[in-house]
Amino acid sequence: MSAPLLEFGPDIWVGEGPVVPFFLGFPYPTRMAVIRLSDGSLFVWSPVALSDELKGEVDSLGQVRYLVSPNFLHHLFLGEWKSAYPNASLFASPGLRKRRKDLIFDGDLADAPDEGWAADLDQVLVHGSFVMTEAVFFHRASRTAIFADLIENLPRDWFGGWRGYVARLDGIMEPNPGAPREWRASFINRRKARAALGRILDWPIERVLIAHGKPAVSNGKAFVRNAFTWLLGS
């Protein structure tokens, strides 16, 4: 069951989705963002399960024009959103087309924003990993950087038993946010990753929205730096 949308900043809202099982049964919370662009249309980032209540709230904000997956793990609910909004353009993150051959994509995320949202959002592809490439976005009006899995910040009591122990070792829990250690290890080309991070840190970040865990509502740039000490310090 999806929760109602909450305002995160000017023209940006967040919606909490259901908990979904991940590798070895780790339960992950889900979160989406809805951004109202300058032309009044909506950009939906990492859609969560679509309930009637959520659809009603989204429709009250404007017309859904873009549906975006930030990386190839964030795809579970794209199909139901595309069915509900057939006129919206569906954009694939790197590698997602191979995973979701059942979906018809209208475009692919690149290392620069699509012209449809370039007036309101900037974006960077964080290359360097042989496992996965993530698109990170910046919403100018709210000065919000938006991360999917490159920054996770789950409550210390989120996972129970052995999963909690593993998650702490993985470096994805408060007060030390970050990417899972196994994903960090996959960044064999750290020069490329640092270049992407440098572009991100050039943004005037005040807030940081993430898919999994507690976001940052102030001191956003410091939050990002803290989450990437594994990359900046190596």
C-alpha cells in the first residue's frame, strides 16, 4: 500500500511505497519522487506501487509526462504506471532494456538531461562499475540531489537478526550512509566515478532525496560527501 504524497520542497513530492524483498530476503523500503516541471507536466522518478489513492494525488498535481528508472534495479512498478499513463514517455536506465524486454521504452537516460526536463533537472550517469550504472538527478528549484542506491541510509533497527549485522558491515545504515560495499568494490574505474561525483558536488545541493532510508533536508552537500568517503578517500 502506497502512502500519500508529501511535499519535499518546491515542486517536488515524495511517496512511500511498499517494502519489497531483495537479495537473500532483505526487506527494502521503496520511495518515489514526483517533480512538477516548468510547463506543469510531471516527471516521476522510480515509481512505487500505484494505488488508487496515489494515482488520485498524482493526477491532482498535473499530467504525468515522464516515467524514469534511475538504475536497472528500480523497475518493479514501471509496467503498471505505463498502463495507467499510456501517453507518458518511459525512460530506461543503462542495462534496463535487457532486463525488461516486456516494456517498450521511449528513451534512454544519458549523461545529460533530456531536452524535455533540462530546464528543471540536471543529471549525471555514475560510470565506473562493472555491475550497474546509476543516473543521479538534481532538481534546481528545490536544490535537491536525487539518488537511488548509491546512497542508502536505513535506520539501525530496520533489519533484524543476522541481516542487521550484515547491513551494518555493508555500510548502508545510519549514521553512516553509503552504497553497499559489494557495489563499491565493483567500481574498478574509479577515475570515471570520481569525475561523475565531481560534477554532482558542483551542484548547489541543499537537500538529498534517496530511495532507501532517511533523506537529508539540510546540509545536503556534506551528506553526499560523507556517503562517498569510500570514493573520495581512495
